Amino acid sequence: MSPARRTIGILAFTQIASWGALYYAFAVLAPDIQRDLGMGKEAAFAAFSWSLLVAGVAATPVGALVDRHGGQGVMALGSVVCAIGLAWLSRCTTLASYWGAWTVIGLAMSLTLYEAAFATINRKLDAGAPRGISTLTLFAGFASTIFWPLTLALSSRLGWRDTYLAYAGLQLAACLPLHLWLGRDAPRPPLAAHAPRDSHTLGEAVRHPAFWKLALAFSANVFIFSALAIHLIPLLQSLGHAAGAAVLLAALVGPMQVAGRIGERVLGREAAPQVVGRFVFSTLPGGLLALALAGTQAWGVVLFCMLYGMSNGVLTIIRGTLPRALFGARNYGAIAGAMAVPSLLSKAVGPLVGAALLTGSGGPLMLPLVLTGCAMASLLLYLSAIRAPAAALELDAARPASYPACTSPDRKHP
């Protein structure tokens, strides 16, 4: 097996297992947790959102660690932290303990989920990183499709506590040795004294207006996806669909994510990430509008799930490939981590705002209508960002490495 295939194969399994245990399982187990710990829905989801905030704060330093040392040690440590957090959650009995467990899980997210995996691929595969990221997301798109029914089956037999304990065991028994099997990366040589540069430092990247426009565009989309990841099934039930039908319809999202990623590989193989991104940001408003206008009809929900799933699937690829395309590969982990911070904050807020909209006086249609507005805002931000003159993003590619300005705090060379 080639090193590239081994890397993608390892990360495909660990991403499915980590997303499933750390993120998707909670949507199924939350009602049982609330009953057992005697807390309201808001309190249960607030701690979950807190974990996403922790992940956002840790994203940039974790990315910088992968840039410098490679993903083997970082992601292996993440598997251990995952196991600790999930085992703690499975045994918590107080509100303070519950929040403590989700704090550890938030750190685990930053060490094991997409941002760390993408930075690992960038470090290992170099020029093949964009295709590697696309391939990884193709497999990882099945995480919700696998773990929603798996979690439901396990919890009906074991209860929510032992389900989380089983997922902690999976991290130690499978994900930890697999992450160690990634192998060490060779240290990157320092830039030659007068060599032209083809990568931004973190400080240079964050000074570009395009960086912040893209960060906010991604953030608005992630806000939508995080709100619906938790509340889609309750929303469909509020619109008049039976519980079984709502689960069946929502289960279309996972396969459509994969379908979108296959389409990106086949139809967008030679296209720049900026071009593929137009599809991502243009498709989502149409899907949400279909849900708002025809959400009481099965065909309207199916249309929404198709467009929503395809958009979400390809968005994950663009989030992984666009920072490299615009700002270079050398400091990819730190730059992509910084660009992900607003998205992770939105991911934290999304479930809370979604719950407020879904239970508010405006009725169930208020949620898809508000999210449609967010999708339009993200489209406009993205289009504005990619219209920036190419020279503005090329920065100082021709500037020699010894140029003293704009150094990153973690590098000796600019």
C-alpha cells in the first residue's frame, strides 16, 4: 500500500469514528441525557456548544503543531483525549462534571476532526493534498449515516452512558493505534536565504480582506449546518412528518454529501477551488427556500436534503483546499485553523439559536427562513472574496525569504 493510500485509509476510519462519537451521537443521546441528569434542553445543548467554542480556540495552535511536527503525535494524543472525555461524560452525575467532560471533548475535537486531519494530509501529501482531502471527505461523509442508527441501536440496549463508554473504548482500541501508524513526517527544511516565497505567514494571511470575507462566508454556512445537524429531525416533525418518516428523510443528507463529493471529483477535478465554491454557496439558499415553502410535503423535504447534502459535502472540501490555494502550503495548518475559528464559533451558537427559533412564537417555518437569509449572506461574502484581484492574494510570492516584514510568531524566517 502506498503511503498516500495508507494515510487516507487511516484517516477515513478515524474521521468517521471521531465525528460519530464526538458530534453526531449527541443528537440521538441528548434526550436521555436530559432526563437522567435532570436538566433542560438549553442546559444540555449549552455544554455541547461550549465544547465547540473550546475547539475553536484550540484550532490555530493545533494547526501550527501539525505544520511543525506532523499529524502522528497530535492526532494520537487526540484519540487519548477523546477517550478521556467520552469516558468522563459517560460517568458524570452533576452539572459541573457534565461541563468538564464537554470541555475535554472540545479539546479532543480540535485534535482529531477535519482541521487536524486536513493539516496532516497537507503535511504528508504535499502537492497531492487537494485530492487527498477530497478523497477523505468522500468517506467521512458517511459518519452521520453510520452513527445515527448505530447510536440509536446501542443506546436502546446499553443506555446512553455505556454507549459513550463504548465509543471511548473504540478510540483507544482502534483510533489510537491507527493514528500512530500514520508515521512520522520528515522535518521541513528552512527556506533558503534569498529563495522566492510561495506561502503566506499566518500574520500576512489574516491581513488580507479576502481572508476575513471567506472566514465569515464559511462561518455563515457552518452556522446553518450546525443548527440543522441537531434540529432537522425535530423541525421535520414540527412540519407534520411522522417520527419514522422524519428520520428516513433526514438520513438522505449523508448519501447526498457523498454524492456531492463524487461530483466534485468527477466534474470539478481540474477546476480551481474558487470555481467549485460557487456551486457550494449558490446551492444552499435554493435548498433552504424549498424547505421553507414546501417543507410540509415529502418532495419538498427530499429536494432540500439533496441540495443541502450536496452543498455541505462539497463545502467541507473547499474549506480544506481553498486556504492552501490562496495562501500556500507551508503554514497551512495555522492559517486554516485561524480561518476555521469563526466557523467553530458559529457551530457552537447554531444549535442554541436553532432551538430558540424552533420553539419560538414564529412557528417552525421561522428556522428555515432565517437560515435562508444566512445562506444568501454567505453567498455574497464568498463572491466578494473571490473577486479580489489576484495580485492582492499573491502577496509577496516573489519577495525573498530574508525580507524582514510580516513574520509569524512561531517561525524564525518570514
